[in-house]
Amino acid sequence: MRRTRRNHAAGFKARVAIAAIKSDKTLAELTEQFDVHPNQISEWKQPLQESAIDVFGNNSRTKAAEPDLKILHVTHAGE
């Protein structure tokens, strides 16, 4: 008998992925604890690990999103 498809909240996915990153339990233990498939745990763990670089890396994305005030002042002053 197949189980109906479940949609998990983002907080639950994060909690499971963090537990997987900690590595204090095996994947089988995490599967039993959270009642999700091992492949699902691996799929949630991967993007968390990849996005950790953005948290601790250089802030190039943040700087790119901020406008250059010098250019804005020069452009506005010409009006």
C-alpha cells in the first residue's frame, strides 16, 4: 500500500537537513526519526550545504544588489 504524497513545511525540511549535516546519526536513524525517505533527506541536505557558502562567503551578492550612490548622484545632478 502506497502512502499519500506529503508536503513538508520549510522549517521541517531545515530541521531534517541540519540533523543530517550534524552527522551524529546515520541516515537510517534519521529516516526512522523523521519518517521520511533517505533520498529525501539527501535532497534537502544538499541545497543547505551549498547555500552555507553564501552565508559565510564574501558579500558579492549583497554588494551587487546595492546601487552605486556616486553614479546616482552624478546622474541626478545633471537634470
